[in-house]
Amino acid sequence: MSTFIQIHMLTSYPPANVNRDDLGRPKTAKLGGANRFRISSQCLKRTWRTSDVFQEAVADNRGFRTKQFGNAIVESLEDGTDLWQVIDAEESEQIREPVPEEKAEKWAKDIVEKFGDIDEGVKHSQLVFITPEEIEDVNNLLNVLVKEDRAPEEEELNLLRSTTRAVDVAMFGRMMASSHEHSIEGAVQVAHAISTNKADVENDYFSAVEDLNQFREDAGAAHIDSREFGAGLFYIYACVNKTLLLETLSEQGAGKEELATRSIKALIDAMATETPSGMKNSFGSSTYASYILVEAGENQPRNFSSLAYINPVRGNILEQSIKALKTARENVEKMYGDGTDFVEANVLTGEGNMDDFKDFLDDN
């Protein structure tokens, strides 16, 4: 049986538009016959994965999602620099003989074609999640090719891996259309966040004033426009299949368990404190989670949005939303059996803190 770490959060957003649709409006979804505000899972995953708190916690155990891997290889070959220095945009120094442009592009194309379809030149047509082990293997291959002044042979191009020390790849997975056996199933499920309250999208009319206008011609605004926004309390849910995460991570022994636990704690921290960047400066929408519930157990995971919030919450939205979430969990446990341990933190009552989740994860 797999061990699941389920993370439930309630985060209140002031007037904001953190995740827009194609018309620039806040994204919405209909639940229980009522419109709700929505933040897409894609938006949330990128926010958490690229956050400072997550990046610092996983350190070098992270991958790179890019179309530009081939261009990085070409630059490394042409300049004779280490591939890692190119990828990390570090000040580089020459470590091998430079390779002429035409030859560098040919070798790079041979290599990156194994990672996915090429659009033009050596650029991938789709984003590819590349692991640090694969980057190291490519870098080692480049050393050999330059030293022996030859193109890569077919057997040397078996560079893809199915396990990795890259926590973000192991958590969120990757799909390799041209090499399905090297696709990695993500250990983390992330739901689209929805507001527990009804969505009322409002319109913000604004104008910009010309600083040098001395009213010689007119006193009108130099620019007039509007943008839409909304405010709401969001239910955010993610589930980590810790068993699958451990299977995918290539670290060995006790280091693997420590890395997995550290990464899950970093995910919780990022979920609680990081805000999507959409119109953040315009609305000052940075906020922290108001309530956090983390569960651990082998029972089938369950998202409580359609049970706790099938009807929009009214009145004291935070207080009522916390109560609805707790009630939903208790009732599910009564019906299906008490199969999960849990720990919670509540800003409204001042109960619990972020250190409690680290201790909880150490025990699960």
C-alpha cells in the first residue's frame, strides 16, 4: 500500500486577479450551481516549484523545464565551457577546445532529438523536463566528443533516465512523447483551487494621469482602462504519494528518505506562503494560508471541495469554511474508517505552527 500525504489549505485572497483566463478575467468554475473563483493547478504547481522556499530546500536536486537545451549544448561546445555553467548562467571559463558552429549544431541536434521533437534548429517543439543526471551525462559525452573530435554514436545517445534525484521532476512528473518508457509519473496530485464563497467578478475602472500636463489643452486623463478582479477564500488541495516519490528518487539509503521528507515539507511551506504572480503588483495580493490540515495514511486520497463546499459559504467565511472542512473530514472518517493521522494549524485561533508539520512528516 502507498502512503499518502494529503494537504488541505484555506487561503484568503484580497481583491486580486492572480490567474487570468484568455479574456483577462479571473478564472472561475461552477460548483453546486454557483460560480466560484479558480486558480488552475498548472499555475499553482509552477508557483510552488519555482518559489525560493522550495528551490532552497531541494538545492541541486531539481530539474529544468525548457525548450532551449539544444541551444545550451551548442553554446557550451562553441565556447568550450561546462554545460552546467551555461544552464545556470554562471560566469564561465573555457575547459575544453571550442567546436565550430556547424559541427556544434550537428552534435547538439543528435543529442537533443533523443529528448523530444525538434521544432527548428536545435530547439525542442515542446517543453522538456530534463534531470540533473541527464545534464551530467550529456556534459560528460561532450568532453569525449571534443577530445576525440567525432560525432556521437548511437549507443552513446541512451541518455534518458526513469529515476532521478530531481525532486520537482519526481513530484510533478514528465511526459516523453518520443520515449514513453522514460516518462515519469508525478507523485503529487494538485487540484484546481476554488473559492468556498460565490464568485462575484468586479470591474476596476482606472485612469493614468499625464505628469507634464499643465492643463494648457485639456485636463483629461492620458490613459483610461479597466481590469476585472475578485476576492475569495480558496480551498487548496494536494496529495503526495510518498511511496511513489521514494521509488522515483535515485538517492540511496537514508538520504532518499530525508530528501523526500525535506521536499514534502518545502512543498507545504510553498503552498502556505507563495502567491501566484498574476497582477501581484497591481493588487498587492501576497497572502499566507489561514488554515492548514495535513494527513498521512494509506487510505484512498480524497478532495473535500465537493463535500465541504458544495454550497457557497456565507457569513464569517473563514470561520465557516474551517468548520465545514473539519466536519467533512470527520464524517468521511466515520463512514469509511479512521485511516489517517493528521495535524493542523489555525491562524484564526492561533493553534499550531509550521514546525508541527516537520515533526509530523518525520513520523510518517
